[in-house]
Amino acid sequence: MFLDVRVMCSTQVDLSELCAQGVFRQDLYHRLNVLSLHIPPLRDCLDGLEPLVEHFLDHASRQIGCPLPGIAPGAIKRLSQYHWPGNVRQLENVLFQAVSLCDGSKVQAEHIRLPDYGVRPGLSDVSLEGGLDAIIGRFEKSVLEHLYAQYPSSRQLGKRLGVSHTTIANKLRGYELGRESGRHAADQQSAD
């Protein structure tokens, strides 16, 4: 009996690197690596997102047996801002769920349910230049600026942050924030 078999496989790791480390067998790698195709992850090629979205919406609507919905610009924006740790398969599942939830003619942003695992806390407002003390100082100032609007006294802000009002008053003065900075400036002028 003669058997002609072709094996197609995929991986998310660099097998040549694993071979170099001795983790993956080189002979198996060379048997499998007849034709190699590198496909970048979805997060690296979001400019091609809309055709994929249309394809998966069509596929989901056929599976569910409902009319093909359109997609609202807000939903596309939400999809394009996500980091897609589950790659194309996750996009397919998210869109299947969105079509299931959609009761109108368009998938809206609220139909797009994206888990937030794998998201790094945002530091977009804080510069990471300089040493750790400088970075922490900028972050601390940003937190105080943000919370001072809701807690406009050193006592309220100290209670919210779990530190003494004196500590908060000194920090507000040091960062020249709020009334504490105005009081400090007035004290400076009267001393001159």
C-alpha cells in the first residue's frame, strides 16, 4: 500500500530558534519546513481589518440564519483599537457573538464585547524619560491633578488616597497644584 501524505501545520513560535536552543528536533523541523509562510499577527496589519470583518459577518450570519448586518463606524473603530491577543480566531468569535447580539441591521460598538485581559495599564499621559524618581514624580503629579478635581481639599484627597492631609498639602504645593500652590505662592510673595 502506497500513501502520499502532506502535512500542513502552524505555530506561534519560531521553530528555527527552538532548534538552535535544542528544544525542538532539527530533523523534524527540516522534514516539516518544506514551504514556510510567515503571516503577521492581526494586531500588526489592522489596515486589512474591514475585509476580514465583512467576511466573518457574512459567515456568522449564514451560520445563525439571519440577514447579513452592516457594521457601524463606531464598531469598526472599536475593533481597530483592540490588540487581538487571540488573533484572527478571536476576531471571528467576537463577530459571531456580535451578530448574535445584533437585533438591527447594523452591528454597533456595544455589540462588540472584547475582554480586557492582556491589556497593559496605560501610561500614555506619563513620559517615561529620565530616572525612576522622575517618572514616579510625573505619575504622582498626574494622579493628583486628576483626583484634585473630585477631591478639592488636601483633607478629602488625603482620605481618598489613604495618606495624611499634610502629605497631600506638601505634594500639592511641591507640584504647584490647586489652592495649596496658590497659598504657597502668596506666602512667597509676602516673604519677599
